[in-house]
Amino acid sequence: MDLEQKNYALEESQQFIFSVLASMSDLLVVCDRHEMIEEVNQALIDFTGKREDELKGTSLLSLFGESESFAAVKHVIARLATEPAHDLEFQFLTRDGGTTPVTLNFTPRLSGTGKLLGIVITGRPIGELHRAYHALRETHDELKRTQQQLLQSEKMASLGRLVAGVAHELNNPISFVLGNVHAMRRYTTRFKQYLDAMHAGVSHVSLATLREQLRIDHILSDLAPLLDGAIEGAERTRDIVDGLKRFSATDRNENVKFNMTEIIERSVHWVTRATPAKFRVKIRLPDDLPVTGSPGQMQQVIINLIQNAADATDHQAEPLLEVSAREENGEIIVLFRDNGPGIATDALDKMFDPFYTTKPVGKGTGLGLSISYGIIERHGGKLSVGNLQHGGAEFVLRLPRTSNS
């Protein structure tokens, strides 16, 4: 091969290299071993807004926008011969004088004897990625807030349906307290009449007669039971209000150990007070079903399932829901079986979809089962639905059993 051909081949090779460098979308900087820039590609020129001749011969550090980066770059280069550096984030100066994050890879250029000749640095701006991540995080946070609002709205809807039952539940102990207080008020009038006679100095015979007429001894024996009954009614009212506050409170993502049996029994008690008297619920539960999570959220799920069963069996002559539970392979399995018409086959796969409902317009939001499904999943469990062979629907709730230790 003559000299002219060799020169042509060399030019072709250089042209190929230059075209490759020019077509790179990543930033490229080639430095000597003194960290002076020897070569750059078009991507870096466009990024910095400087001409090629303005970049060549300047310090590599002139590209960085933060003084803290200088020491970090020096440290990376000092260890480069033994420890190549990849995906390191730095702040690069941009053409408008600002800075933007870039991720850089540092690779040494070595001679045949292993001597450091220089450094090849490739990088990629990640400002857009950061902005996209920030936007994604904001969207995620907004979705979480929306989810909490939906959760709370559905909880308030369930609470609204329970109002009649809760009012009845509160009326009993309050009536008991009021009745006892009115009785003690009547007793107070008699006591005052008796004490006035004592202070007036009436004779012992007259005082004894008055004591018998006013039944003072009966009052004295009746005071303690009256007070005990009033205290019991007040405590019962307080417990009901506390239960309502726990149920209606905005979720705090509690993670406590609780007894699922108590949650189911309380939920059944509340719902049946707000449903027609003919709707019956049979319960067969172990005394203790230990679960860890949020008792308020779990009660929301149970109330929703019981209310759905009450709606589904509304047209039955003897509407019935059977709730049973067992422990199996480290799981707590709770079955909800009603004697309603069951669920249409084409609807089974959609039962947990948001805003899907088989109820008449105005009867349901279509969110109850979807939210319940999400709650059970967050507790590490599973909620499924099917039809019973003899008719009626069956919801199966599975949750991890918590150890008693």
C-alpha cells in the first residue's frame, strides 16, 4: 500500500471517528493526565453553549458548577487507575449560566505499559429525569391523598347508613341514665322534706311516722343500685361514642394487634340495628382471632360486607347471613354466606372494580368493595367472591394470623 492510500485510509478512519462522536447524544470529554480538555463532542458543545476552541485547553473543572464538585472529581481521578467510576452525579454548568445534574462515567486512557495518559468522561444530563421523578412523586402523593379521601368518603357513607342503629344503641343507655337521675331527683325532694322536719325539732314519734310515709329506708337501699346503673349507662354511652370516633376517624395507618372476633361482633351489632328486623346474622367464631393492622379499617371492611349482604337479601322472605371463621395454615379465614340471589357470572370478575355496582342507582357508590379489597391487600390478605351451590353469594376474607407470643 503506497503512502497516498495510507493517508486516505487514515482520513477515512478519522472521519468515521468524528462522525461517531458527532452523532453521540451523550456528553463526551477527553482530557490529558493533567485534567486539561483535549477533545469534546457536539453534544457537549451544545450543552455548554461554548465553541470547541473555547473548551479545548481549559481545565476539566471549568465544566462543573459547584465548588464541592472539584474535590470530588479530584478524588475520583486520583483513584481512577485502580477504581473506575460509573454513574456519579455532579452539577454541570449550562449555556444559560445555571446548573443541571449530570451522571458521569470516568474511564482511564492507559498506555501499553499501563501508564495513565488521560481520562475519557461520558455523561448524560438527568435534569429532565429529576423533574419527571419529582412530577411523578407529586402525582403519587396526590393519588394517595385522593385514595384517603375516597376511603374516608366511603367510611362516612357506611356511617350514614348506621345512624339509625347507632341512635337506637345510644338511646337505651341514655334512657337508663335519665330514668335513674329522675328517680334520684324525686328522692332528693323526700330527703329534703325529712331533713327539714329533723331540723325543726319534731318529736321522735312524728319523725318516725314521716320516715315511714316518705319511705326513707327504701330510698337509702335504692340509691346505690341507681348510681351504679347510671354509671353503667354513662360508660356504655362513652364506649359507643369512642367506637364511632375510632371508626370515623381519618385513617392513621395503625399497625396494632387486635381480635378480629371482636371487630366482627361489633360490626354485626351495629349493622343489624340499622337494618330491617327480619334480617338475621348467625355467627360462629372462635373466641380469639389475632390480627395485626388497623382495627378501624378492618371494621370498615366487615361493615361493608354485612351491609351488602343485607341489601342482597332484602327481597328474601327470611334474609340470612352466616359469618364463620377458622384458622388454617397460619391464616385466618372468615366466610360471609348469604341466602340472596347470588351474583351474575359476568359480574363476578368486576365486583372489586372501582365504581362498579350491581345495586340500583342511588343505592351504592361502587367504591365499597374496591376499597375493602385494597384494605385487605394492604394487610397482607386476600378478599374473594363466588356463588354458593345452593344459591347465595360467598365472600372469603383471608388474613395472616398474628402470633400470640
